[in-house]
Amino acid sequence: MMNKNPEHPLSDTGSSVDRSRDSRDSCDSRKYSAFKLTHQLITLDESNSDCIHIKKLFSSALGPMSSHTQIKSVHKNSFSSHLAKARLQSFKIFSEAVAAKSGGDAAAAGANVKYAWFGGSKEQLHGIVEFGFSHCSIPYERNGYGHGLYMFPQNRLLDAIESSMFDEDGVRHVLLCRVILGKLEVVVPGSRQFHPSSGDFDSGVDTLENPNKYIVWSTNMHSHVLPEFVVSFKAPFLNGCLGFQEPVMKPKSPWMSFPALISMLAKYLPPNIVVEIEKFHAAYRAKRIARHQLVQHVRQLAGDRLLLSIIKSNRGKEMPKATRKCH
């Protein structure tokens, strides 16, 4: 059973594994289950205490928007494979090490373990649960907060949802993780930082008081983040329904084609990220993926801030009529 205080969950880390074979956690084929690709995730029954707690946490974080959101399922990482058990044990060891460095203990505030959200595609979250965050390709955002993994505090769930993607059933997915934050340092917009500025710090934030995002450096992605739950949901308000508009800017414009957009992105993104975007564009041109899937992938790789900045800068540069339609 999970700790009732999710801000200090470390003392119950082991219980998540011990209860993974509990009959109440068994897969229910009658329920929506998007994660049949991996045996690591099990579908929680609605009566399961973890499921109830995660649903409450999710709804509380959404606030008024929770009444317009339908939770389809909650999956839990069973940590059943040998590698998953090793990652769990590694997380405990690093928690204790960070706590000891700061003069505390892992069960107290020393390791500064928090819950944090991460949004992505179904395939991306599947890969994270199977292989960890270290295999992820993290694009550098010119106006971002350094080169690292951006995760969002419990009360910033909407920010994580902005990074999520629809699957083939119109369902979105977010990952709830435990994160070893340790001692935090403020990272300013536009920073090119990619590791702690000194041995005194462990992670970054945009502001120390009520942070909007946590920055886990690439050096710590595999050891300081533990994926625990996936929440799958439908949110009609993200489609412009119920009088609401999608809260993020999509990279589409009647006067900017995708080739032009990619050309601009190449000025700011690493070559390997641009190559990935070009692959998705080629897949779209070959009709292997839909346009909205291309848009979602470009948003995930480039980041909304950079896309919005590029589109705004080109808003007044009207192209010839023959090239107005996005390709």
C-alpha cells in the first residue's frame, strides 16, 4: 500500500513490489488497457487502494478540469523483471547516498524524494517503464532550463498533459514517478547547463518557491527517477470541446510548411533530433502516420516554446499561395 503522504513515499518503496501479485492488482480484461506491450505494467482494479489514491491525486491536480476528464485506467509498475528489480534497488541506494550527502536519511527530507508527472506517447512511456529514462532523446530548448529531463510537480499536472499524445483510441497517458531531487538549484531560462553546477547540488528548478518544473540532469536520469504508475485518460476539453481550447500551441500555420519549419528547427536543435523529425515527416508524406501524429511528435521533440517562437517570428512572412498548405 502506498504512503498516504506522497511527498515522502520512500519508506514504502518496497511495498509496491511486495504487493505486485496481490489479487486486487490483477489485470482486468474488461477494462481499457493500452499497455499490453509490456508485462511490467499491470492494470489496477478500481477497488485497489493504490488505484483509488492515484485517481484522487490526479483529480486533485487537475482541479476544475477533473469534471471534464475520464480516467480510463491506472497501471502500476510491477518491477517483476530482474532488470526492473535492479533499478528499484538502485533507486533505494541512490536515495540513501543523496540523503547521506546532505546529512539526513532517506526516510526523512535528506533525499528530497517527490512525486512528479511526465507526459508522452504510449510508446514512449512503454519504453521508459521497460528501459528507464536513459534511452530517451531529450531535445535542447533554446529558451529552456538547461539540457535535462523536465518533470512536473504534483500540482502541475496540466503541464505534463501538454506533453502527452493521443493514441489510436484518442486516449492520453501520463507517468507518475518518484524522483530523488536532493538539493535544488535555480536554473535560469536559456541556460545551457547539463549537470549540477557543483557537488553541492543534485537537481534544478525554475524557482525554489512553488516550482513549476523539476530538471533532472541527464547524468541522473537513470538513477534518480523511478516510474511507478501510468494514468490513461480522455480529456475532451483538450480538443476544443466544452468551450475550452487546447492549452498549447501546435506547430501548424497556413503560411509555414513543415519543410520550412524543419529548416528553422535545424538552427536550434541538435542534428540527431532534426533527423528524427525528418523521419516522422517522411512517414507522414508516405501516409504511414496521420498529420496529428506528425504534429505531436514534432512538439515532443522540439518543445512548444521553440515551436511557438518560430511560428510567431514567421507569422508575417506570407509564402506564395502554392506553398501555403502544410505538407
